[in-house]
Amino acid sequence: MTETPAVDQKPGVWRRLIQDAVMPYLGQFLLAGICMLVVAASTAALAWLMDPVVNKVFVERRGDLLWAVGLAVFASFAFKGVAAYGQSIIMTRVGQSILTDLQNKLFQHILAMDLAFFAVNKTGALISRLTTDINSMRQAVSTALTGLGREVLSVIFLIGVMFYQDWLLATIAFVVFPPTVIGVTGLGRRLRKVTANTQAQTGQFMTLAEQSFTGIRVVKAYGLEAYEAARVKVITTTIRNLIIGAERIKAIASPLMETFGGVAVTVIIIYGGWRVIDGVTSAGAFFSFITALLMAYRPMKALANANAQVNEGLAGAERLYGLLDVSPAVADAANAQPLRVTHGEVALDNVSFSYGEGIAALNGLSFTAPAGKTTALVGPSGAGKSTIFNLLLRFYEAQGGKVRIDGQDIGNVALASLRNAIAFVGQDVVLFDDTVRANIGYGNPNADEAAVIAAAQAAGAHEFILGLPHGYDAVVGERGQSLSGGQRQRIAIARALLKDAPILLLDEATSALDTETERQVQAALERLMQGRTTLVIAHRLSTVAHAHQICVIDQGRVIDQGPHDVLLARGGLYRRLHQMQFSDAVSVAAD
């Protein structure tokens, strides 16, 4: 899936938003709705009370009604305040809950996607979906929709008061409002497009920032701080201009409301005043009417702002549901059964695969890795070795042929059971910004303290861990940057040991280490490999000379296989690779 440009609202977004965000909290929304009714009724009551205040108190000078009218006004304000507080608290709780639910749902969905998805979707864009887009949806659901409910009810009640007091004046007043509503609705559609573009640009900004921070060593080594800052400046300037444009669109709603509202009030005052002077209506009824009209102006103006928030939320909803609608290319089959590992034999039969249009990564590749033995995969870069691991772990699906474990087609087994049967240690060790204990425990989250320590001891990591500040509770930092390469590698081996899987994949696990560290890590790897079906990718042939079987891979095919001595005697690509490495080693020693 690629990042798609902003588009207009698709059918069903409102329905899905209500289903996912509103329905789980329907009871709380109903309670908030009751509070809205009280707020609206209290607002209308204040406008209606202007009639007795003017006619009974000021015109007829009824002192006996002074306290009653005054207390009624106070009660209206009190009920309105308490109800507004209740509604605010309820909707704040609901809004934050909706934000949490949507973030969790989207995060789980993204984690379930295949590696091809992550290859074409930038990290920053995905983080933007999890933060900016969902937050705008929360605003639409909790703030805007709450405002819509409260303000719509207030307007309805106030219109009722206006028609009760003088239906003719009310009719005249609302002749001028339809043009305003049409104008504000058009602004909302424009705002949604601008907001969608802003969110897309925010995703690009997050991606660029994440890449710059992750690659800070390269940035500084090449002195490209100014270059990266210039790239960020282009995006942030674009975001600034889009936000200014969005605010300009939202700001237009205010003068529209002010202008048409001013026309309405002016017409009402002139015509209504003439009717009072002419004795057609009372001063109290007119003041009650004009109060209702002026009080209705505020919620109608708020509705214009709520319209803007709703459209901003819909832009986020479109992007979010566009991502949720993407299904992973790798998923369990309808009849998937758990993988049953009896021996651990791995077989690839005429397997073909391509990452895209062009040259195939694997082209009819076949070999069998015997159970409990070590099979090494060697060959030039780009031969397809890492692709084999990707298919074994079902990061991608084979496009032709079969991949089998103990005779079972892994395409028909449950993904969780497949990956539970395989432990992986790569050259690029990934550690999380957590404790040493947590990083080792990733191999088996249910393991106890003793099992974690035993795995660290077997991996040759226990001693250096005890030497760290706080020992097993030491935080390794982002990507394990507080540890050396050898230390990170041994923690990764301990993690694989703790998993205790019957099949082990080693991808250049020692190639980036110095000689002394490599010896320590190699000893740990040998303990890890005992009794397991092991597949090893290695460029340094000396590390796999004792493998039970070596498969020589070139251009996506196995072109030769056998033990080290047999392959050397046979000649071919393996011997050429060995001679080149031996010559390089002699040259380095001579230097």
C-alpha cells in the first residue's frame, strides 16, 4: 500500500465512525444528551423569562412577582451550569476513551501487516495516523459532535420561544439564515481537503525527522546537518501555509455569520419596534423574542465552528479507515492448523519469489536442511539467501513451489505456531529501549528470572550484564546504543536461547564483530545450535566450514551443495569464493 493523496469523503465514513467510536459509549452519550437537553431548556427559559421581567415587573410594577421571577432566572442559570459541567466531564472521558480505543485498534492492525506493507509505508506517516489523524477524529466525536448536539438543541428551543412570542417575526428572521448555512457547508468541504493535505505533510515531516535522528551518525559524519534542516524547513513551511489556509477558511465563517446575523437583528429591531409602537405586540414579548434571537446567534455561530471540526475529523477518519481497510498479504488460511514439529526438517521445493517486477530473487530453488543439522547458505550478495529466511518466517509468501517443515506446507499452518518454532539471530541486532531482562525475556515473555539468567549464562552474557549499572535492570537505550556490538549480539543469542525453538536461523550473526568478540559470540552460537535444525547465512566461509551441509546459491538457485571439503575439491563458485577470501586474508596479514 502506498501513501494515497487526499480525497473527498467516501460513503460510509460517518457510519463507521459512529459504529466504532459512538456505539461502544452509547450509554454515556445518552447521559450527556440529557445534560444537553437541560442546557438547551435552561437557555430557552432565560429568553422566555424576559417576557414577565419586562411586562410584569417593569411595566406593570408587580412587586409580588419580583422574587419569583428573580429566583426563576437564578434557577435557570444554576441548572444550565450544572448540566454543562456534567456534559463536559462525560464527553472528556468519552473522548479520551475513543482516542485510546482507536489508537489500540490501529496499532494492532499495523503490527499484523506483512513486511511488504512496511517497505512502502514510511514510519513517520504511520505514526502520524496513530497520533494526528486519530486526535482529529477524537475532536470530531467528543468536541464537535457534543457541540452539535448541545447547540442544535439550544437553537431548537430558542426558535420555539421565538415562534411562541411572534411567529411572523420569527419567519422573517430565518429567511436570511439559509444562505449562511449553505456558505458554511461549502467552507467545510474545502476545509476537509486542506486538512487531509496537512495530515499527509505532517506524516512526511515525522518520517524525515525519524530518519534524521536514527541516522544521526551518518548525518554528522558527512556534515549534512544544514541539508537535513533545509529539507525539514520545506515541509514545515508547507504545513504552516496549509494551516494558515485552513484557519483562513474557518475564519470566513465568522464574518458570514456576523453579516447575516446583523441583517437579521436590524430587520427585527426595526420591524418589531414598529409593531410594539403600533400596539400589535407587547414590549415584554418583543424583548423575549429579541433575547431568544440574540441567544440563538451564539449557538448558530458555534455550529459553524463545529462544522469545521467535524470536517477536520472526517479527513482523519478517511485516512484512518483507508489504512484499516488494507488487509495483510500474509495471513492465516481459513483452515490453518498448528505446525507440528517432530524432527525439524526444512525443505524448499522449486521455490520462486520476486519482490516486484524484474529479476526474480529465487528462481526454482530447492534444497533440504536435515533435522538437527547445520546447513549453511553461501553465495554472492543478492543471490537470494536472505529471501530464503524471509519465506521461512513467512514475512512474504512464496510465489511458486513449496516451503515445508517436517513435510507440512508452511502456507497452510498457523502463523503464530510457525514463528514460535523458529528463533532468529541477525547481524543487525534489534534491542528495545528497555531493561536487559526485558530484552532477553522477549524470547519468552512467560519465562521466570532463573530462566532468563540461565539463557544469559549460556550465551556468555551473564558476566558483562552483572558489570552494568543495575545489572539485569540496566536500560540498554534506543536500539541498545549503550552496549557494544558483541554485547548486543550476545543478548540476542540469549533471547533466542530462551525461546528454545527447534529451528534456528542465523543471518551473518558474527560478521560485524572483531576477532576476539567473534570467538566469544561463536562459542555462544555453538551452544545455541546444539540439537537444533540450523540454517546459517555467512559471507565469511571460515565460520561455516564445519557445517554438515553447505548450499551454494547464485541467481536464486542452489548450484552446488555438500560438505566444505567436498565443495572445495569439486571446484566451482564455492572454491572461487574461498580462494578470494583466503587471498584477502593473506593480504591483510601481510600488511
